[in-house]
Amino acid sequence: MHRNKLIGDLEAYRVRHPGEAATADRFVDFLRGHRRCFHRDCLPGHVTASAWLVDPSGDRTLLTHHRKLNRWLQPGGHCDGEPDTLRTALREAAEESGLKVEACSEAPLDIDIHFIPARVLIASRIAGLTRDAEPAHFHYDVRYALRAKSDDFAISEESHALAWVDFADLANYTREPSILRMLTKWRLVRAT
């Protein structure tokens, strides 16, 4: 079954992070209850993957100023049918940054379930394009620690900007609790 590896990873995550057991259990219940969980058309949500992407020294993280959300976030995106969330995180980090990246570990660094509000997509009469609104849904996000092989990034069309952020300056870019939580986890990983 295409969900079994991620379910196993989440069960192991639950053991490593007992304070996040409720989130891990909710994530596993979602996977078991939705056959198309890795596809965008799966509502009430779908699986996504993202990266705590550090520079070669491991002392800075790369944030993207997301074009659609207008916020500083970690690189990541939709699985689009790919059940290997680590592969998705590697792909999305490379696409969004232009960097060659590698996994620090195959185990998820963090998980997060967050609400995505409904979005009305503007139709272009001139181009003759129309698209339906995107309904509200949840992203079931699996986050991995990745390391860039260089620090020379390239900004993709998905971002307004990219920035290598020193850990001491992270709160100047974002106060997103899940990003600050990843910093705490990364520091613990580096200390061991």
C-alpha cells in the first residue's frame, strides 16, 4: 500500500516526539481514511512535504518569501501523487532554490497540519482563462532536514525572494510557530 511507509514514519515520529502524539495520530487517521491523500484533489486535505534547508555549514536556513501567501516560509509543496514525501521535499527544495540538496536524515524532522483558506482564483477575460475557486482544506505537511551543497540559490517564480537566515535572526523573518519549532529540533539534532 502506497501509504504504509509514511504511516510507519509517523508512528516512529510519535515515539520520538510524544508531545506531538495527537498531531501524529490525526495525520495517520487522515492517511488511512483517504486513498488519494497524496493528490491535490483530495479534500478535506492532502499531503505536502517541505524542507528545513540549511546551508553547507548547517548554521543558516533558507526561507522563501512565498508569492501566493506573501509570507516567509520554508521551501516545500504538493506531492502531486508521489507517496515518497522525502523525494517530494528534495524536489521542491531544489526547484524553489536552484540548489543541489541532500537529506540529512530519512526520518521526518517535523510534521504539521495547517489550514489553507479558500482562495478565489481570478479569471482572465483577455486570455480566455477561467479556473474554479480553491476550497478551504488542510495541508498535512511532512518536513525534512536537508542540506544545500552550496549557498548560491536562484529565485523561482514561486517566490518574491529567497534568503539565507542566521538562526539568531529567524524571528525577524517569521514568528510561525512550526518554523521556530524546526529550529529547536535542528539544534537538538546537531547537538547529538
